[in-house]
Amino acid sequence: MKPAPFDYYAPDSVEEAVALLERLEGEDVEAKILAGGQSLMPMLNLRVARPDALIDLRKLDTLKYIRDEGEVIAIGAMTSKSDAEDSGLLKQQQPLFQHASYLIGHRQIRNRGTVGGSFAHADPAAEYGAAAMALGIEMKIVGPDGERVVAAEDFYITFLTADIDSTEILTEVRVPKMAPGTGWSFQEMARRDGDLALAGAAVTLRLEGGNCSEVRVAVFGVNGSPARIAEAEQLLEGSSPADELFRQAGKAAAAAVDEPIADVHGSGDYRRQLISVLVARCLAEAVERAA
Amino acid sequence: MTTGQKISVTVNGVNYEREVEPRLSLGDFLRHDLQLGGTHLGCEHGVCGACSILIDGKSVRACLMLAIQADGLEITTIEGLRDPQGGHLHPIQQAFVEEHGLQCGFCTPGFIISTVELLAGNPSPSDEQIKDALGGNLCRCTGYETILRSVRLASARVQAGKAAAHNSA
Amino acid sequence: MVRDIPNSPDMLPITSTRYVGKAVKRIEDPALVSGTVEFIDNYSVPGMAHCAMMRSPHPHARVLSVDTGAAEKMPGVYAVLTGEDVKKWCNPMATSPEGWGAYCLAVDKVRFVGEPVVAVAATSRYVAEDALELIDVEYELLPVLVDPHKALEADSPTLFEENKTNVIQDRSYTWGEIDQVFSEADHVFTEKFRWNRCGANPMETFGCVCDWDTVNDYVTCRGSYQTPGFMALGRAGSFNLPSNKIKVISHPHGGSFGGKGGPRGTEIAALLSRKAGGRPVKYIEDRVEYLLAGAGQSWDRYYKASIAVKADGSVSGFKVDLLDDQGAGSEGWGTISVAKPLAAFTGCYRIEAAQYNMKLVVSNRAPTFAYRGYGPPPHNLVLESLMDIAARELGVDAAEFRRRNYIQPEQFPYTIPSGNEYDSGDYEAVLDKVLGMADYQALRAEQEKLRAEGKLVGIGVASTVEPGVFDWNAYSTVGVAGVGVPEGVKVAIDIMGQITVTVGFSLEGQGQYTLAAQLVADYFCVEMESVRVAYAATDVAPPHFGPGGSRLGVAMSGAILGACQKIEDKFAQVVARLMQTEPGNVELMDGHMRVKGVPGAEMHIAQVAGTMLNRSDLLPPGMEPCPEATYVWTAPNRNQPDDQGRCRSYLTAANACHVALVEIDPGTGVTDILKYFIVDDCGTRLNPATVEGQIQGGVAQGVGAAFFEEYVYTEDCQPLVSLFSDYLLPTIHEVPIAAKGDVVTPSPVAPLGAKGCGEGAIHTTPATLMCAVNDALFPLGVQIRETPMSPNRVWTLIQQAQ
């Protein structure tokens, strides 16, 4: 189980990396970006991925930061997941994102895996997908034509495919802070702790005069891309929180899932069921935290 | 380039300059180029944790890195934990011996490396925190009970600051 | 001469033991925690080539052509091995029954996905894998045998065409008046069970370095071999070599659990070496290879079983119909796993009659291999589940129902219907102790309370016998011949009084080297540090088998004690001569040879050894100056099986009772193990810490089999599990830490009274957990009869109930 040969580049700056991507594309060389490598390396070892060239971003220390920018916490793409997990800023001001970071794989994976790498890889089982949808995270992407910012709703396209062109690099994710008083929950079900989730959900909401408001419900792991579930949100919006309502919202979320994944760990129906249960449990927990 | 590229890497305090093919995994590099065979490869796809090493004090999987990515980094492997002069075991190694924290011993370097990182950041972890730190290391022999006990003992020793390193029966 | 081996530590020649029976630290561990042990992939020699294998993507196909031209020309490639070479140089692997083994590389056809087709030896594994990409193989697809039930039909696609059938064996064994017992029973309970494939998965995969000395036709194989002597014999057969022209060197290995076979890898590496002119060839199986086609798959079973029960709750009969899917042949000796349950067929119970219909068939799944327990764990799950069904129907508590049926202490030695003799036990004492630890009545009360709150909470109680110290005669029902499994050691005391024990097996994890040092140190009353345990390869080691069938602790103890006694006898002669008395007046005690009844007339053993080696003038005339001895132990009193497979096979019968409390999340189908209790009786505990380690390790594997581990195949026999992210070994989060207690009923027939305990808890844990899950599900009116009890499966059942 050893990788096939490839050319290797480790550019010193984002600009150099983008220029390299452009050049290689012009030469019809299939290049892949290597960030933390925690998803790519197994694929290379298995020869499932066999790019002609690897562009390693390891020298881009400028993309390692977690910054307080007022309304938003800006996280450099090369920041490790464990740095996000350990970040006091995130713990205090965006606990859902911090908790989602902690739920990813195991410590050894989080130490090496990067925040940007996870977003760019767009694995449907990635916790950050649901976090992005629930929190309204934005992605900063740099390419030959400069910088653009993409909203989470537009970012995820399908399995392992995000809105990043082959000559672009994701450089930053912009995570809105959680407003004080917001209730949140992030829950997932994996066969073992630390495994890729079979399904998961993220919820944020507020309580206004005892009723739910600003309800956001996002799910991940069940099909090609993370998604917000408007059907579930609408059921809750303006309503007084109650277990029965949470269950209905869960069912609505499950019903909204198209073409659920089926694999050795669970059928499509089972994954739908998990969504139903997890959304309901997330809502209950979020209400508790908001109260 | 697919051909050899020069790297400079510090492993267990020793600097090595070597030419490596870009595709060479860090695990293979440590094991076969540097003859540091204590970093074991159990799955080569990042699940079993046997190949865990420390890079700048943080545990990572050597099978999920290329040797070339280690250029300029400081690595500690299981071989680097013993006291190089006296040969005494590291307190965590000693605790694993005393608590029967291993059977076949193949996964053990990975567990010990994960424990080093854990106790460095949290000298008195709860059982849940220990499990969290070791959840990414698979053991097929022990059923984990004695591993948990080993980490507890190591933690107590670190706490008490009297890392007994003698090796009596 | 067979010696009388002491059956209690009290009989050792030491006033009080210092090591035996104590939880001493393992001598293996300082090197293991330091990362300096020479596992096989840490071994290399200059000029060594590395092997990679091209494997079949098809479950069943004819190999029409193999084009290796481009690979052979690739720089860095030393040799390419194909089925043509193998047909010329090698025989198919031996099996029992005969005729169900393939060649190590596909010859003419492939029978499972992952079967090696071409192998390359090159300068590195990287280059070898590159070369594989240059090889073209043309296949003609053949109909696939997926469903083992179809294997019984005459028109199923035939895997081994020369056998003209897919049925390896279809035989029924009857013990006692089974028909009468069932017709006279007040109740008969029948149920079907499905045990899906799981297996060993040691953390180290198989590996070897083989070289074929083409001048002398002498083959040396180093590797992670569990049973080196057996491996050597098998390869001599495959290579048509005289058995003394193959040497196997077992390196310390990273676990085995039966799953360190590697016959194919060994043969391929050796033949590549031959083709490369004798260059050593290393093959390190990777995890994908292991999961697809290594020695990691076991126990693919469909059961239909019945018990006959009288109105008073006594179980009188047990019938088992087993269809066992061996996969694509029995090169992994998976057949034995069907035979082994005879050694404890009726478990802990006084069941007078039994019947076993064993159907062993092939399919286009990977061949099955040995795995810890070697067959009884699924069998126990079936028996214990039926015990629960009967208890429930009769309105008797699960623990109480078992108690009523236990074999009683005074009935030992007890011969079970399938022929084996249990040496000793006190099953009720074990049950009482574990129920006490669990506070069983309170646990049941707690369960009632939680049930009333709508929670799915269940308690499982299971009792099993672990047969210890295997003998070949146990497997006669699948054609294995022979009685006795010799295990030999050499004990030598040097001129400085230091002691070396030479054994024929290497480190594997069970702490046997430590046990050897404990025994010798206490026998001669020296420090453990004065004892070194050395490994000897097959060409120089005494007859040996190594670990397997819960035997080595007992067998090695017998061999060590025999060897120590022989040395003691020699020393007695020397000392008798020096002290001018008869050898019969001289005895060993606390490290000194003493003249009985003469205070002060004694010599330390080091002095005696020194005299033997350095003062021939003082020795009895004609005495060989050799302060060492070899002794080969085999279990006493074993016999030939009769035509129904009945014989005294496994020497010891350990016993355990487990109690588990589980809760099922009805929303997700996830089972949480809340509490777990074990009481175990494996006789004398020679090193309680290693015994507990074996037990807890068995719990982990049992939890894996019960909830997580499964080799899934598609409906056209494509394996879906080839990664550790899909084959789910339990982590530290999933394994309950069992509260453990012991009862000690020493074996009257085994060395020091110890019973085999290496396989331990995997015999009991899956049964316990299935009983607990079904107890939890009972209020819903559904029951699970399939492993693993994955969340998806449990949830589906819950859905059916609603």
C-alpha cells in the first residue's frame, strides 16, 4: 500500500501556489493540493488518488491563524483542527464550531488535519459542513482572478466537490460569532467514537418570549452535501418548544433528505431515522442551552 | 520532482540530512531509512494509530505524512523517550510495564506517544479525557483496561513528581 | 520416560513460591515499550527484495492469460512469479479433509476477490507495486457461488472442479438416544441463528522474509509465525522438500489470535526468492490485503438448533444443524472450527444426548481461518440463547435455569455426550460469585424500574466451558489424524549458575516467556533475572507446536517442570557421589541439593552445575557432564476417537460466567453496555495479571463480534470491507471494563493445576451480550438472532415491533 510516483511542490506563498496551479493546468498536469493530508494520504497510499503533482501548502504559515474580527472569527485555512478545538476564542464565542472541531476523527488526525482542508475536501461526513450551514460560514477563496467569498449555501456542490476551481485555493473560513443567549447543539452518530458520522445535525436557535426564533437546522453525513432543513426550521420558528414538536421537526428533517447514503454501516432508511432522532435531540439540547 | 529531494529533519534530537523520493511515507522513512523500527505500521490508512509520533510535541500519524513534509521539523519517536544516558524508561513506559499495559506490544508505541501528548497538556486527566486521547489507538490484545490503568499511574507519578524509573520485578 | 508432573505449586521444591501465582511484571515488556523488538518488518538483510502481489478483482474467473513482459523489463524488478511457475514448483496447500486447498498463486482460475494472481520482487515495495500496474491478466468470468445454501445443490458453480462438488463434508454425529430424548421431552425449543464472518485482525499483519538456497535447495523462512513447526511441515509438503530442508524462524509478532497463518505469503515469497536466484524476499502483507484475503476471516455460519427440556426444567437434549461457509477452500484450516465444539458441545450442563449435523461448504468468499476460540464462540451463543428461550418459556430466571442444569462438582471427571472428559469445576460457585458481584437481585429490580419508565434495559447471564490444551484427536470429525501435541523445552544451567530456557515459539503477547522464567526461578530458587528465555528455530528446537487451543501455558509448564526434574535427578547423582550417599537421599529444596536428614550437607545448584562442567574427576563414573535437560510434554491419557468423534481431547475445562447489563437506545438502535461482570475458574493462576489480561482482551474481541465486526460481501461476492474504517475493531470507548472475580478449582490432571485460559472471554462475551440484548428487546416482542447486533439491525427489529 504505497503511493504511485508524483511531482512535489511546496510553494512559499499563496500567490506562488496559485501561479503553480495555473501553470500545471496549462500543461495538462493533474495537480492536487495537499493541506493536512488526513484524507488525501490514505487515498494516495491506496493509489485511489494518483495525481501527477502534489502542491503542499505546508509552508504557508500565513494561513495559520484564528483571529477575532469583531462580528466574525477568521480562521486561516492551514490552521489545524486541534488548534480550533483548543481555541479559547472559539470556545467562548463560537462553541458550536469548537465542538464540531473536537468531534472530527481523533486527536492525531486533528493535530495534522487542517480546517481549510476539511472544507475544501467537502466530504459529506465532515462535521464542518453542518457547522457551515447552521452558522452561515463564508469561505474566502483565492485564484488567478483574485479573491472571492462564497457563502456556505453556495459552497457545497456534491460528494467531495465544493465551489473551488482547479486553480483556486481556499485561504480562510469566516465564522460568525454566536450571539449571546443563542442555544446550540451539535450531535452525530458514528459506529465508534471518532469514526466518520453516519449522520449528524447542528442546531442554533434563540428564545424570544418563550418561543423559538432564528432557528437553524443543518444536517450532514446522510447524502452528498450538508444541508439546512427549512421544513424543520419553519415548524419551530415562533413556536413554544416541546418534545412533540422536536420529534415532528426531526421527522420533517428526515423526510427532507434526498437519496440517503447506504453502506455497510447503515441503510438509507436507517440514516433517515438517525436524522429524525438527532435533529429532535439537538433541538431539545439547544433549547436547554438557550434557556 | 519525482526524484530524490533533500530534507533535513531532527529525530529524537539527532539531525538527519537525507535524500528522499517525494512519495516516501514518513513512516517508511523513519523505519527503514533511519532504522527507527519502533514506529509500527498497522494499517497505513490512518485508523489504527500504531504509527503515532510526536511532531513539535503533538501526536500525528506517520503513515499519513510524506517524509518530505517533515523537512525542518522536530520529531520524537518511541525510541526517543528513554533516557539516552542511563537507559531508564520514560515514566509512561515504566507505567505500562508495571500495569501490564500491553500484551503483544505492537500498538504500544502509539499508545505511549498519545499519552505523552495528553499528559504534557493535562497532567491529571479524567478517565474520559484519557479515553478521548487514546480513542484513535487500536489495541487488539488488552481490552484497554490495563492501558487505562497505565495512564492513570503515569499521571499519578507525573503529579507526584517522582517518576520511578527503576525496573525491578 | 514420561514424568509425574506436579499438579500444584505447593509441590515445587521451594519453601514458598516467589513468582509462581504472583502478578509479576513481564520480562518481555521493557523492550516492547522501548520499540526495540525485532518484529519481522524491522528485519532486513542487504540485497533483500520486496514483494507485492497482484490480486484478483473477480470472485470466480478463469485466468486466460498473464502478460508480465513489461513488468519483467522494468528497472528494479528482480523476478515475477506466475501461476505457471507455481504449478511447476509447488503443490496446493494441504487441508483436512484433503483436496480443498488452492495453490499459493492462482493456477488456471481464481476463486475469491483478493486471491493472489501474480507476484513481483523488486528493490522496494514501492517499485514492486509500480510493476504490478504493468501486468495484464485476462479473465473469463465464471458463475459465482454466493449463497452457501446453494452449494449443497448439484448444479451450483463448482469451485474445485476435480472434487465435483462444493460440499467439503456433510455428516451427522449422534451421541446418546437423541430421538428418544426429544420425543420424551416436555418442551422442545428450536431457533435459527446467523453468525456473520468476523476474525482475528492482530495489529501487526503477516510478514516474512524467505530465502531459497538454490545450491542446497534449503529454504529459510523468517516471519510472524504463530506455529513455526507446523508451518515448516506444511511448506515442506508444498515445496516437495524433505522436512529437514526447510527452516522456519518465528519473530516476535504483534498478536495472532489464530490469524497469523501466512501459508500463501510464505510460499510466494520463497518461490520468488527461488526465481530471483536465491535473493531473500520480504513480504509484508498490508492491511487491505489482510482484510481481503489474509487469515482474518472466520466463522460464517447458519445455525438451526433445538433443545429438549423436561417439565422440571432439566435440559435433556441438544441438536445443532450447522451450515458453515468455509469460503474458497479450507487452506486456513477453518474446518477445525466446526469440529472443535465437540470438546464442550453441551457446555456446562448435564445434557444426556446431543446431535451435530455439520455441513461444510465452499463459496466464492475468502477462505476462513482459525480465530481465537476456533469455533465454540458461535456455538456457545446458540446454546446460551436456547437456554434463555427455555428459561423464559418455563418462567424460570435465566441464572436459576442454568444453575439447575449444571454439572455438579462431585460428578467430575465428567464425560460429555460428544466424548470429551471435563477434569474439574464448580459451576455453581462461579455463578454464585458473579451474581453476588453484580448484586443480581438488585440489578433485576433496577431493570424492572427502568422498564417501567419505558427504557430498553436487559440483563444477560451466560455460562461456558473453555476447553484447554487442544489435542489433534479433537478434530477427527473433519479428518484430522493423530493423538498428542508435543511441546518441548530445554533448560540449561551454565557454569556461572545462570539458567537458559530454550523454547520453540516466539513472543506473541500472552506472556509465556515470563511464565517460563517464573517457573524456572521458583524451581531452582533463583531470581527471575537469572533466567533467560531463548527462542530456537524449527531446525534446532525440541518438538513443539506453540500457542493455540488454550494450551501453551499448561503445556510449557509441563515441559519446563519435566526438564527441571531431569536436571534435579542428575544433580542428585552428582551430589550423592560427593556426599557419599545414594541419589535417593538427595533432594532439591530452595536452590540447594540437600542430603535428607543431614543438616548442612547441601550444595547450591550453581555449585553442582560448576562441578559437572569443571570437575569431571568428581562425577559418578560414566556420567555425561551436562547440567541441562530437554523434556517434551504432551497431555496424558489421550485416546483415539471412535467413529462418532468421541475421545478425551482437550485436557482441561475452564469455566466462566458473565453478567451484562445493557441499554438500547430505541431511536438509534445503539446498545450501551452499562455493567459487565466476570467470574472465571481456570484453575491455578500462574500469573494472575496475565490471566486477567487474557480475559479482558477476550471481552474486547467478544464485544467486537457481538456489535461491530463483520466482513460484508455484496450479492455477487464482492467484499465491501477492506479498510479499518469499515472493519470496526472496538476502541477504548466501546469496551466495558469488566469487574472480575475468580474461583480456583485446580485441575487434578494438569501441570500445577492450571487450566488453559488463553482464549477465555471470547467464548462467553458474545453469548452474554446477545442474551442481554434479547432481554432488553423482550417487552417489544422481537428478538435478535444475528451477529453483529449492529445499530441498524437492532433498530430494524424495533421498527418491526412497532
